[in-house]
Amino acid sequence: MITDKKGLSWTQKTAKNFIKDIQKEKDTKSKIGWVCTYTPEELILSAGALPYRILSKAPLNDDKGYLPINFCPFIKSILQQVFSEDDLKAIVIANSCDGLRRLYDIIDYYKKDIEVFLLDVPRNTDKLSVRHFFSNLVRLNLFLQGCGTSEEAVSLYDAVKIVSIKKKLLKSLKEVYLTDPEVLTFSDYEKIVELSMIKDPFMLVPRLEGLLEELDKKDVGTRAGHKYTDIYLSGSFVMEEKLWGLFDELGLKIVDDDLCSAKRYFSNVIRPLKNISLDDSIMSISESYLKKTPCMRMADLSIKLDEIKEGIRKTEAKGFIYISMKFCDNSLLFYPLLKEGLRDFGIPSLFLELETNNFPEGQVKTRLQAFKELMI
Amino acid sequence: MSISENIKENLKVRVQRNLNRNYIKRLLRIIGSRPVLMLYGKSFSSVSDEYLNKISIKHILDAYQEKKEVAYSSLFMPSEFFHGLDIIPFLPEVFAGYTAGLGLADQTLSGASSKWFSTDLCTFHRSASGAVELDLFPKPDFIICTNLACDAAQKSFFLDAVKYGIGKNYYLIDVPFDNANSSLEYLSEQLKNTAHKVSKKMGKKIDYKKFREVIGHSNDFRKWALKVNKLRKELLDYPPNFNGLNFIYPFHGLSGTRDAAILFKKIYEELGLLLDNQKSPEKRVTEKKRLLWLHLKPYYKNDIFKIIGQHDAIVAFEEISNVYWPELDPGDPFRSLALKMLSHPLNGSIENRLRAILSLAEFYDIDGAIIFSHWGCRQSNGGSRIIKDELSKKKIKTLILDGDCVDKNNSSSGQILTRLQGFLEFL
């Protein structure tokens, strides 16, 4: 394999340059923040704003004591970011868990200079629930249209179209990683997914198409000499670059990333339809989002379990890693079921309970190394 | 130690030594038999405590007898729904409190840990799940729960459904965030659809006459509970061992039964006599600091309420005893029950809870509030700071007391008492 001084292949260098370029791009639109993947960015985009996922990358050092000590650190970080960012026009919080509901209350109570909308998301997926979610989305749409960002407004059709293209491209990107992690590392793939949640899709999509074309030209025999262990990854929100780096370093190939910061973000692709009413368009969004790859918050956990089992079967993963955010009731309460359900497979599993931006790298590395040895 | 305390201690030891469902059933049968129950009843220090214990034993025994269908339900699912369907509701969260009271929590929590329940989770749900794991609770035919107030109930109950192989009989009533008209429709439709499905599985049709009767009892219970709450505005002395936080089971699990209505009528009569006595000219009344208790209390033996009494303070009212819902319409049960659920102050935004708390603080002329911050209860603890700040605007001091309602080992009793004493002195 031809590599540069840092040991990077030219495809890896291309991906890294792409990331740098996208990071440099200035946001021209007003940002409307969102936190949970049950929030349709299509509606934010059509209102003329930039759907901006609050990823809370800064270390948690000033949560102002609004929340108790044993509370989701991800939510605390979001709170910190919302209080420190001054360019958010509004924020949409999905009623996905107790923690997010209280996050909404705290922002609404203490941060008076920002508009905040609570999007109620049903936990069932039957017709009645889809209809109820539809009426909540109609209200969200009205809220967004009133946010004063209409100069850049696009039709909902165009918004649905660009988001669906973006999600398809992210799926293709994942395929590139799966085909050969030497072409695109897991770290870079995750970084691009992250950027796709905060950058303007109208700017990102053509560039992402370009990147995929570049990566497709790979002509290096990269696979030789590399052995990967296939891992199925599932869990709650994780955006930990050091962890992705460890997967790459230890040769753990993530054959599926069932995380709300990865697959669960781009799994649902809506077919854009011209000449349909606004209501029909919102109804298709309602259906698509409510029935997307489920989060552990949804009522019927057997659907989630079956999906994971099927995923393991299909990918023939050799190991399973489950990551839960500390104090995340929904993911912690799924684990007993998951643990029992995985028994039939006879593959080793590893449970990691993590905190946002407080990653115990050395400890996790040791555990991952030991875990890998189990599979060899 | 009084006779009733002796009996209770004895029962505790017996259950601790024979930790299984059949033994609990047998024990309930013995103490639930008329002569024993009469004798046992006499040992209680107040009429309301006696009746509370009698009807609790009767209804818990019903659940263990398995003569009728049993449904596990979460605390805020209106029990009228079950009584109307002629199903016995069993509330694992409430009985998790009993596991603490009976000194079984160490075993039940350990049972949960062995099944991969994280110690970061709420101990009500962990202890209940552990009890299910140890086969201490009655076997359910259905699990019908709600996400009203908290996430953990619906999740832990789903695991129970899997454990008993009744995944198809698990229903989550999804309570919408606000109480707009569309939310009311959505919720009442869910209740109605679920009632139809469950009735069909039992080979029955919905008996609207039965629902009318149950709603009638519920309204009767509501009427007496409101009277009790009104009377407590002035009351300074309670019967021995009286604690509003002990009535959670009848308040939630027996609402819609005649027993709950009778119990609250008895409480009203008993407290009414005390109030008359308090108002008599010859009675010297000591002024007391009036506290509002928010969230729940520890259900294992503790000195919190003794300390409160020693500092010339009383719990004038508890958030959990609030009658928050309007009178129900017997002719439209599902819509009424939906409205009851949507009226719950713990549903939706913290504003709903704040509104209820402020109104209680004003009505009961509260001097200080105590938020018992139960470990792992995100929905309640996440709102504590706002509650404290809002009460402070009304010049009401608030103590956020960190502890655990179920696991005594996760609660620092020394720290709790020091902080409580400091707060009471400060008041």
C-alpha cells in the first residue's frame, strides 16, 4: 500500500481533506437546533433555516447546576452548549425521554432569548400514532415558519429531496468503509456523518458526491496484510472520536452502527413526491420518521431486538458491542433484554457505559483488546 | 413495640425467610381470612390505618388468587380502566415500595442486578423487576402501562411481559405531552382500542354498565378525597402513624372500587373528629410549621417524619394526594379517563407540576417544601431546580433531599437527618 509520511493512504488523505474543507465552510443560514433523530430536518430546511444538531462537543464544565448529578451527561452537555451559543435562532426538542423533556423545561424557563419547541413523538407506530405525530409535525411546521428565517425558504419537496439524497450518500459512504476500512476509516466515516448533521445539505451533497467518486477510484491493494474483526455496534448517542480511533487502531470493523449518531440518523429515506399537498407531504414524513430504525425509547422493544438479531445474522458479526450513555434509562433498560436475546448467537458481547466528552480511553482500550482476543 | 408493629415484624421475618409467590399467597390467605383480619385490624392505632390495611390485603390477595385476570399496570394508569374490564390491577411500582417496607429490597435489587439491570436505574423499577425475577409477584395475564411521568415503567414492564411470555398482551398507552383536543382524542382512542382488544382476548365484550358503576365509585372516592384534602388545610394533629404517602395504593390502584370510596370517607370522618377537637375552646393548639412534601418518601424504616414532628412541623400536604382530575363522566368512560391522565401535573411540561405545587402551597399556607429526590427518577429530579427557584419567588424555602425510596443502602440516613434538621431549624 502506498502511504504518505503519516501512514495515510491517498484515499484516506482525500477523506481527511474533505473533512477539513467542509469544516471550513461558513454557515450562511440561521441555525435551528435539534437534538434527537425523530426531528425531521426537512421541515427546518424548508423554513429556510439550517438544521443544526446540537452535538455538545465541549467538555462538560458549566452545567449551571440545573440538573442533578445522576442525569444524562449528553443532555447536560446540550444544555451547556445552548447556554453558550448565541447564534441559535430556535431549538426543537423531541419528547423522546424524561431527560429531554426536562431539558425543554430548563431552556424554556431559564433561557428566555431562544424559542424552543417540544415535539411530541409517540412511542407506538400504529395508524393512530402516525396520525397523532402528523398533527404534531403540522404544529412544528407552523412554529418553524414563524421563526423569521423565510428569506432562504425552499419548498418542502426540495427539502425532502436534498435530505433523501444526503441520507443515500451516507449509506454509500458506509458501504465504502465496509468494503475496505483502509480506503475510509471508521473515524473519518463517523466524522462525515457528524458533519452531515450540522452543515447545509445543499452545500454538502454535491461535495459528498464528489468524494464518493474519488474514493471509488481506489486502485491500491489495501486489503493485503490487514485482518479485521467484524463487530456489530448498537447503543444510544455516541460521538466519541477517540473510540472510533480505537476501533480503527485495533482492527475492529464496525459492520453495523445502530447508533442515533449514525445509522438511526440516516436509515429512513423519504421518496420526494411532486404535486402532493403539504398535508400529504407531512404525513409521509410522519410515517417515515415514526417507523424508522427504532430507538430504545419505542414501546415494542422486540422489534428492536429482532432487528439487531437479524443484523448480526446478516453481517455474520463476530462480536457485539453495546454502548449506553450513563443514566440513559431507555438504553439501560433495553440491555437485560438484549443480553438474553444474544444468548442464542453465542457471540461475545461487551457493554460500555460512557459519558459525553469524558472518555476513559486507556480503560476502554484495554477492554477492547481483551474483547478482541475473545474472538480470535 | 405495639401489637400491630409486632405482627408486622413477624410477617416481615416470615416473608424474608420464605421468599416465594406461594408462601406470600398462603400468608395473605391466612391474614386475609375474616377472623384473623378482624383481630389484626384491631391492632391498628387508627380507623383509617386499619381500613387501609384490610382493603389492601383483600385486593392484593385477589391478585394472588388468580381467579380473575391480572394486569400489571404503572402507577398513573387509571385503575378504573381495569376495574371496568373486571381485571385486577397489580402495581409493581407500588409493591416495590412494599419490598422496602418488608425488608426484601436487598434480595429483589440483587435479583435485578443478576439480570443486568444497571444500578443507575430507579430502584422502584429495579426492585419490582427483581421481584418479578424471583417470582414473588402474581403472574400477569396482561401488562397495560403508560409512559405518563416516566420512561422506566414502560420499559421494565416490557421486560416483565417477555419474562412471562405475554409480549402480545403488552400495551403501552402513549400519553401525549399536552392536553390539546387532538391529544384527548388520541388518548381516548388508545384506551378504547386497548379495552376492545383486551376484552376480545378474554372472550368478552366491553361491559359499559360495569364501567358506569366503576366511574360512579371513582367519583365517590374523588368526592371524599377532596373533602379530606380540604379538611387538612386546618388540621394540625393526625392520628398516630398517619402519613398521606401511605395511601398511594388505594389512591391509584383502587380508584374505581367501593373500598377506596369507603376508605376516604373513613379518613374524612376520623380527621374531622380531630379537627373538631382541635377547634374546641379548651384545646391548646401549638402552631406548627407547615411543609409540603414533593415526590415520594423512603418506604423502609426511617426517622424522617419523627424528626419533622420533633421540630414542631407537620407535613400539611403531599403532592401525591392531590386530586388533580375533574369529575368523570360515567357515560363516556374512555374520554373521561383520558382527561384524567392528561390532567396529571406530572404529564407534559414542568409548568403543569409548578402550577399544581404553587396552588397547593397557597391553599395549605406552606412554610417550606421538601423535594425527596429519589435516586434515578429523572422526571422528578430534573425539575427540582425549577421548582426550588419558583417556590423561592413566593418566599417558600425548599429542601432538595437526596435519597432513595427503596434502597436504604443507597441513602445516607445521617446526611438526610442533618440536612433535614438544619432545614427545619432554618424555617
